[in-house]
Amino acid sequence: MTARFFEPATNAPQLLSTASLLEAGLSDRAVHRQVRDGRLIRVRPGWFVDAEQYRGLRHEEKTLLAYQAYVRTSAVSPVLCLASAALVHGLRMYRVPTRIHTLSTPDHGTHNGGPDIVRHQAPLPDSDVVELQGIRVTSGERTLLDCARFLPFPDAVVLADQARALGVPRARLEKRLPEWKGQRGVRTARRVLGCMDVRAESVGETLTRLMLLEWGLPEPRVQWVIEGRSGRYRADFAWPEHRLVLEFDGELKYAHTDPETVASVLRDERRRETEIQELGWTVIRIGWRDVISTPAATVARIEKAMHAAGARS
């Protein structure tokens, strides 16, 4: 199972403060010139990184650098929460947050304001706070529960599906939810937990499953194994009664794999797909646009394949 969407880059660029650049011999004017010329990137006021290294990072890694810069300049050490905490935990996300969410107890302000800072207040026991990559965040358990309560339903389910990556069983989440009884979001959180499926291996798979549920299609088997001539084929979704397989293609599954290995893996996948087609299975492949932009047309394709299977039987 692919547990995380990203791991922090091993060659992440070093954060450089204005003070450190001045100590290295650059003037304020020289720093401004390097930013203007594209040699330095300003990730937050007073914090910079080497532009060439920065451009090679993924969006999540760039956001994480901004978080680290924010923490280093904060008057009071903040605790990140909600989607911001989920990103620091390394979870795959449907939508990376554009603002930084912090949490403090009602009797303590963070004193760390800014136009991109969203400050939340709620009871926060010490057991709900951990430190990762130099950033204090809500624990995996608390993060999933807060996201289940307050994030849009698809975003929350995407994260809940990854509970196993954080070592958090569904039963533990369900046991803790009554702590917020009578408060906003608890009903939504129960729906999120009821819909979670830790077998999902990508954001796209979760969103596909939600699409199938919303449009009332028969519930598919997840990670269904089919025996082919040369080995096993594991389908994202399958309806064995219709001999129909649905695959989501859209994740950067091989982002850090060398090209030769990727080519070999893809050849094996296509060969196994051909083999199960020879066994009478139909394979439908979909991507982001099919799920996000044109779900009606995608569902129609699936239903057409089901009806064709019924006509053949």
C-alpha cells in the first residue's frame, strides 16, 4: 500500500534568513536583486531559498518550506492543525491548503498573525500535540478528527482513508468523537468515518469511490485480485459479476523511480491487463478529468459496460 503522497525531499533547499544573507556579505540591495533576477525565491517575508533547488520541489514540499519559515519567525511556537497539520504528517491531499491553520487553547493567543494565517481556538491537551520536522502540529489522531469535522466531505474522506498510514485505527477515531458531542461538525465526521476505506491507495481512488457512491452505482470490490497467465492483476475496483474492472490513472506513482524501472512496470501492467481481457474482463481506465469534471459521462461509460456484460451473459 502506498502510504504517503510525498516524503520530504532529501535535498530540500536550506532556508536562508535575511540576517544570514547579510552576514554572508550580501547587502539588502543585493538580496533584492537576486530575488528580482530569479536566483532567490522569497518563501515568506524575511526568508529565502535557492531558486534552482526550489523549482524542483513539488507543491507540497514548497508549502512545507513556507510552514517552516513561518514557525521560525513566530513569536509564540504555533501548533498547526487541520489540513496544514495533515500536510506536515505527510498525507496525500485532494487540495493543498493555501493558508496556514493554527490551533491554540481559548485562554492563549498565538500572537502570530498575518493575512494567510487562520487561527482556531479549542481545548488542546498536550497528548494531542506532536513535533514533526521542527513543526508542532496536532497528532495524527486529532488531525483526522478535526479534518473530519470541518473540511469538505471529499477532502476529509481522502485523509481518513489514510488513517492506517498514521497508525490510527477507525475504532479509536470513533471512540474519541463523542468528546465533541453537540458541537459543530460531529454529524459530518460520523459520515466521514462511516465512508472511510483504508484500502485506498491514492487520492484519485478515494474520489472515484465517492463518485460511484454518489451516483448510486453498485458497490465495487476494492483491490480485487484476478489471476492471469503470468501472474496476479490487482484492480482498483471490480464488479466480478459483470467481469468489469475500473482503474484510476492519474497519480504520480513513479515520481521517484528511474525511467527504466517505470517502463518495465508499465509494460507488466499492460501485459496483465491484456491477459485479463483475454479472460473476458472489460477494463475501463479513468483519470482526474473523468472524476472531477465529467462524472456523469464517466458513470454512463461504466453503466454501458455493465449492460453490455449483462447482454453477453
